[in-house]
Amino acid sequence: MSEGIRTDLSPAPDNLDEDDRLRPEFVRSVLAAVEAGDSEVARELVRPLHPADRADLIELVAEDERADLAEALGDLIDADVFAEMNDYVREDIVETLEPEQVAEIAAELDTDDAVAMIEDMEAEDQAAVLAAMDPEDRAAIEDALSYPEESAGRLMQRDLVAVPEHVTVGDVIDRLREDSELTSDFWEIYVVDPMHRPVGYCQLSWILRTPRNIAISDVMMRQQTLLPVDMDQEEVALRFQKYALISAAVVDSAGRLVGMITVDDVVHIIQEEAGEDVLRLAGAGEGDINESASESYRGRIRWLIANLFTALVASSVVGFFGGAIEQMVALAALMPIVAGVGGNAGTQTLAVTVRAIATNQLTQSNTRRAITRELAIALMNGGTIAIIAGAGVTLWFGDWHLGAVIAAAMMTNIVIAGLAGVLIPVTLDHFDQDPAVASSVFVTMITDSMGFLAFLGLAVLSGLVSL
């Protein structure tokens, strides 16, 4: 978590544009100074920037220019900047540093940010960095790394303020003023019992507005949201959103207070999880523009191969009706429309359903209602599109028979697409599979296959053509 705060709310026009992005000419001027070997000029240009903007600068330059830029800027690329960096870019920079340098940066970071920097390193490099750290910092990092990835244990900060329940408000204020070892950033104080289990919490504003002689147990809120250390980060974000939390205590299996998670960390999770689901629906892997081409290739190709095989299913349906298509060329021109519109309808329902599952809006208690709702929407959409498509084909080809066939096929495929778009992700979620990963492949296969089958099959059954 970065501690830097921008005090200049009207950035200099030669640095940032109206959307708070670094201007291209500014980036070029910094790179020109680095290429000319004039590090001092580069540092003077970058010094006024907020740590987040310095991180953006590193990310905007080409991969082969980052090491030289970081070296020229020196201590301007500090812990706050590393905390704001994209994961892939941070890995590139860390690889150029000695273990002692990485250890020094990690020691200045909050535990969650230090873990994020160290966790993806090679085992040998990770061991070297940990060996160079102070024992206390090393123990905190190793403890965090022992928890599952993307869990509350990886995300939490160890630095917090906890007080026993028998003290007074005055005792708490005195400790906050006198104890130099306390963390400098906190909004809530946790009250613990002798076993270090949280029994309540106090916001700083409550303490400041309460007389010194009042017991902290009389001020604290006993009802609190406690997060298990192994809780998935997506569930953590949902708890923050549902209960409007500023921070929350993290407890181990024995119920002892081991850390806290703050809302600024959760904002990153919400953004990350939302983008992750969209990218998974598209089969685009991590989808980060800083990811290497080879990693992006590996993330995408397997879904393209899966899509190739599912496309063969749709192709076999078309092949079965080859003779009918030869009799009426219009069928070949119109059948992609049926499949395409059905595919879009299925994607709409799929996106809504996956989002509802991810945000806990769709659960076992309301699944039937959600299916009924999507079926009703599909019937309305199907009826509307069927009328438009049927009338258009009748007017264009002058054949009401063909218009009726495509109208019926549209209606059929859109209804099937709507049901597939909700049933497939719900079924995958029921079997503890991520519905965002594989749903789109199956929905596309169903809408394409059923679109072709419905259109060509109805054309044969109606006597418009024969097999």
C-alpha cells in the first residue's frame, strides 16, 4: 500500500494530461535524458511525480529500456513505486536487482505488498532475498507465503493496533502517542481478549470523542466482520462490499488476530477479479499487455484449440444438410445469421449469469427464479427478432415460406441460447468449477449447432427443400 499522497491536484501540463495520464512528450523527454546519459535531468523531470505516476512511467517504456531508466532514476524508484507497479513490470525490474536491494525494498513495504513482490520469484532468488532480510521481516513474509495464493493470509497486513479490553480510552491515546513502534497508517483499533482473539473494534473518531476515563470496552463495537486467514480474496472483496467495511480483522483457525485487510487493498482485488472474469470468458488468459508474448500464447491457444473442436460439431450439422443447401443457395446465406444472433443472445445471458455468480447474487435459493427470468427474456427477444427477421427475409427473397422458417429458427435458437447461457455456468458452479473459464466455449458450440440444426431442419420439415 502506497503512503504517497498527491498534494498537487492540478498537475503540471507538461507531465499529465486531463485524464491524469503521463503525456507522451514527457515520457520521450525522460527517455531522451536517460539515453544521453544525463541522469540528473531525468531525475529532476521525474521527481515531482506521485509514486503511482512513476510506476506508470516505468510501465509505459519498452521492456528493454526499463532497466536503464530504473538505474538512472535510482532512489526515486522506491518502495512506494514498487507497490504501485504492474506485476509483470515489477518482475522485470526485480530481476535486475541484487537480493540485498530487493530485501531492502521489501522491508519498507507493507507485508501484503512485499509478499506480492517476492511470491513470484524463482525459488533460489526468493531464498536469497529472504536470507538478506531482518529475522522479523523474514518471518512475516514466510508466514504469509505459507497461506494459499489469493487468500486473506496473502493479502493481509501484519502491522495493526490491538489493545486489551480492560484499558481506558486515555490508556489507548497515551499508547498511540508514545509507542514509536506502532504502524502509522490505521483507521480502526482492535480490542482483544487475553488469548489475542478480537472481541470488538473502535474507530479512531470514537476514541477522540470519548472522555479519557471511559473503558474501551464501553466504546467498542462488539459486532464485527472477521475474515478467516484462508478465505479467498474474491470472497473478502464481497464481504467489504456487503458490509461497507473500511478494514477488517483476519483470524487464524484458533480465532486469534493475525492481521487486517484495508479497503484500499480490496479496491485492487475488485478490479482484478472483474477483469479476470471478463478475460476468462473470452479465453484470453491473464490479458495483461505487459505479459510476455509466449505466456499470452499459452494462455489463449488451448481455448482456440477447444473452440476448433467444438466448431467441428457445428460443421458436421451443416454437412448433414449439404444436399438441402445445394437446392436453395439462400439457406447458405441466411444460416450464419441464425447462429450469430443466437450466439450473441447466449453471450449476453452468460455474462449476466457469471457476474451474478461472482458477486453472490445468484445462489441455490434463487437459481430457479433466475432461470425463469432468463427464459422469459429469451422468449421476448426471440419473438421480436423472429418477427423482424421473418418480415425482412420475406420482403428480400419474396418467399413467405422461407421467412417463416427463419423466424421459427430464430425463436428456437434464441430461447436455447438463453437457457444455455444460464444453465451452463450454474452447472459448472454446482460442481465447483469456475464458470468463467469454460462456459463460453460450450455456449458457442450449442448456439452454432442448434442454430444450423433449427434453420436447416425446419427448412426440410416444412418441405422448403429436401435432403
